[in-house]
Amino acid sequence: MTDDEIRDILLTTRRIAVVGASEKPERPSFGVAGFLVSRGYEVTPVNPGLAGKAIHGRPVAARLEEVGPLDMVDVFRRSEDAGAVVEEAIRLGARTVWLQLGVRDDAAGERARAAGLRFVQDRCPVIEWRRLGLPDHIA
């Protein structure tokens, strides 16, 4: 994706589900979720083992289907598990699927794009935000 496409995703997205969110501060998903909350996004962590708890003050959902409507699904899962999350994001009408650093699934990306979704893989929204010099808070 181009810088303009990444910028557009980050500045027009409002509601994000973080699949694979962790309550452990040392985990990247914890830090990314906190960063997104601090920038003004409506973030819903998704993790069946933590359902009913809160991460960064946001209630954790057990499954992606419990969250909606969605703008973006940010995926912290292994590459071999990402395709199923992408399929669910398509079914639920998300606009964007973002696979985190180290997570790649080209076939899932093709399916997502064919369904009209924007698809980012092997990138981190925090890194991209800072690299692009985006504002402290979404408008």
C-alpha cells in the first residue's frame, strides 16, 4: 500500500477491533491497543480468554462477531490463523483488515480485496502513524 492509502486508513477509521488483544503490558497487542485508544479510536479488544474483563478501560469481547459495526479489524494472530479472521471480517462488513508485523496471508488478502476491503499486512499502525507524522488525535 502507498503512504497515502495508509494515511487514509488511519485518519478515516473510527471503530477498531483488536483480535488477539492481551492484558499483559509487555505484549505488542497491549501497547498497540493503548496507542489506538489514546489517539481517539473506539477500540474493542477481542480475546475469548479475557471476555468480560477490560483492557485500557475497554470491555473485552469473546468473539469478533460480538463487535460491530466495524471499520477495521487489527489482527494479532499467527499467519496460519489470520485467514479465518479475515473471512469473519468480510462477513461482518469491516472496511479494513490490518495484519500486524510478522503476520502475512496473501490468499486472505486477495479474498479481502475481492470483497472490497482494504488490506494491510506485516505492518504496525503505531509505526506507520509515527512514520507518517500523523496528529496526536484523530479528528
